[in-house]
Amino acid sequence: AFVHVPEPKAAPWAQWKVFNTGDGKIVLQADSNNFLARCNNCAPTAAYPDEAFVHVSDWHGKSYAQWTCEDAGNGKISLKADTGRRLARCNNCLPGAYPDSAFVHSNSVSDPWAQWDIVSDNSNVGRCVAPTTLAPTTLTPTPTTTTKTPAPTTTTPAPTTTTPTPTTTTPAPTTTTPAPTTTTKTPAPTTTTTTPAPTTTTQAPTTTTLTPTTATPATTQPGYDDPTDDTPSDDTPSDDTPSDDNTGY
């Protein structure tokens, strides 16, 4: 980090968001969304641990990215790191170091190069103010995105609604079994007895027995002449045989 911006209003890279960690410390987030921290493998050529870098993407569990605000008593504050030293503009911090580079090397809050003005909404705050907003936790890969995994479980109980449907058709055959019992005990044979029919045919022979009594009239034989009858008709006209005469045989 460097201390090189004369007017922070027009320089978003010189502005910081301050969040409360919840344990009395604060974190400072830059416009790049990374947090200001004491160097901890911050760069390949910056191995000095007390150099200040904006390189931490998630401050959770990283004490070197958390700061303690201290009032300097003159309207300024200091930021103490986890090592007990304070963030300061370089003042003979390293041989040949740039004087406006930021290092964590001050041992006292009274060092002027370790004191800072807090400007909020274009006004100087003048003291440490505990931020009311907790530090953001959205930068960490939270498992909140996995809440959509139980969504497929809503489709599994759907097939259970169709299983009781076939049970409604099973008692249907039981309704047709008592049908044969209604036709077996019918009184139909008792109504077909035709006993008075022979009484109507027994009188037929009585009407035909009287016919032979009228057909046998004659007892005389043809050609016979009764001696007691002198009627000429007894003699057959076509026969001149003397034997036909009534006087002889």
C-alpha cells in the first residue's frame, strides 16, 4: 500500500469501507473488494511481513486482516495490527524504502506517521467510531447456494397418488353373483298341467255308432217270388224262364 493520494474524494482507490468483525475489531475494504492486511505471502517479491497490502479476499480466520482502532487523543486514530504494531507511513522503516509506502512498523500510537484522520461524509470524525454494520460475509463461498438441492424431492411422492386407483374396480364382480338365484325357483312347471284336455275328445265315438243301423233294409233275396204275393212285379221282365213264374219253381 502507498500513501500518495492528496484528495480522496475523486479517488475511489483511496476510499475504504469499514466493517465490524463482531469482536471489537474492524476490517477495511478497498474498491477492489479486497481487504487491507499485513503482508502474509502477499506477493512473490514482497516477503516482508510488516508491509501493508490490499490482498485478502476473505478476512474470516485471518487475523492479519483485522485491525484495532485506537484514539490518538488529537482528533486522529491509529490502526493496530495483530502483531501489536501500527499501520504507518514509512519513516526509515527499511533502508532505501519509499517514504510514502505503508508499513506496519510503528510501536506507539504517539508516532505522527502512525496517526490517521477519519473522514466520513466529507467531515472529519476525529475519533474511533464503532461501525454499526457487521463485516460482509458474502465474499466467502457460503453454502447458501446449495439450498436448491432439495427441490427434486418434491417430485418423488407424485407416483404414490395413483396407486390406490385399481382398488376401486375389484369389488365389481361381486355384484353379479346373486343373479342366478332369482331364476332357479320359478313356479313355471306348475302352470303347464293340461289335465282337462282328454275330457273333450272322449265323446267323439258316440256320434258315429248309429250309422250301421240304418243301412240294412232288405231280407228277401233277388229272384225269389213270395207264394203268398200275387203281385206281377215279382217276375223279372227280362227273364222268360218258366221257373220264374209264380206258379212253379
